[in-house]
Amino acid sequence: MMFRSIKGLPFFCSWSGGKDSCLALYHALLEGGSPRYLLTMLRETGDRSRSHGNPVELLHSQARSLGVPIITGSATWEGYEESFLSLLRELRKDGVETGVFGDIDLEEHRRWIERVCSLADIQPFLPLWKRERPSLLREFIDAGFEATIVTVKEGVLPEEFLGKTLDADTVREMEKTGIDLSGEAGEYHTFVSDGPIFDTAVEIAVRRRVLVDGYWFLDVGSRPR
């Protein structure tokens, strides 16, 4: 069962590198939680995040700027739960009893989180749960976070949205398409590069666009220095 307060509690944040996990972390910090780790599941190859396809090098850059260590696990979708649960149990042994998640209102996702966390004796904290989706986007943008659209679902959101900054103008453009503005059904994903909880901006370099399994991905990496 979810609880109401995270004040004073050490926690990990389930981290995709995108807007929702970032906003959830932001809320947990505002409410006085103590961040111990970011937790990211990668593809079985270990080079990119499982769902968003963000390069592991950029996820580590985010973690350094946030000042929160990142831990990762690699798995296929079939082996995802087993690997995730193994990481949770290791975190629990390390004294982390709370997990922060950026889910908004998909009941299936919440049930999975509660079930897996229960198996590891972890309490889940979902600060965005049942919040109005447009208001979450406004809060994210108004707080000063900067994010780039790095994935769009083919046939749902035009490929031209790849690489756009998630700002008020982009949100208005997305509204015209009729999609869920929060992208909860996978319409799009983002990579957060800066904001009020970042020490320095994470600079990215665009390499190419790739179509994989019905999704357009913006292949990005660290900008050469």
C-alpha cells in the first residue's frame, strides 16, 4: 500500500531519464525525502534504458548532475521482473525502504509496483498518482525543467516531434494531435537535460533517427567536449 509522507526517509527513484521520473524525484525532494539511488533497467545489451532507449552514458551524466548515484540492471522484457526484484532486495539490504515512481494513473502499473515492492519489503511512493495530466506538464515546464522528445510512436505522433523541446509551444502542437499529453500509453518519451535539481545541464548530441518495433527513436549521445 502506498503511504502519504516520505519526509526524512532514504529512497531510490525508479529512473527512466524522462519527465515523469524526474518530476517524481523533484516531488520526493520537496517533501523532504533523502535520495540514495536512481534505479534504471537497461536492455539486455546494457547500453540503453529498457523502455525509453536512452544511452547509459547519458543516464550516468544525469546522475552526476543530480548528485545521486545510479544503479542499473539489464534484462529482456521476459526477465524484467526477476531482475528488478533482485535489485530491490539488494537495496533493501542496504537500508533503503522506500521507492519513488513516476506513474500517473495506469492501474495495471500501480498493481505491479505494489506487488513487486511488497515482495522486497519496499514501500512505494507515487507522488504524481491521479494528478491531472496537463497540470503535471505545466508544473514540469514552469519549474524550469528542460526535456527533449526522444521517442515517438509511429502513426500516433508525427516523427517531426523528435528532437523538439518539451515546452508550452510543443504541448500546444501535441494537443492538436489528440494524444494523451503525458504519453502514458507510450505516445512519446523524453530525456531531461536540465532543471532546478540539476547542478549542470546535460548536453546531448543528435546522431540519427531510427525506427524500431513501431517507435521512432532519436539516437542521442554525449556532446563532444
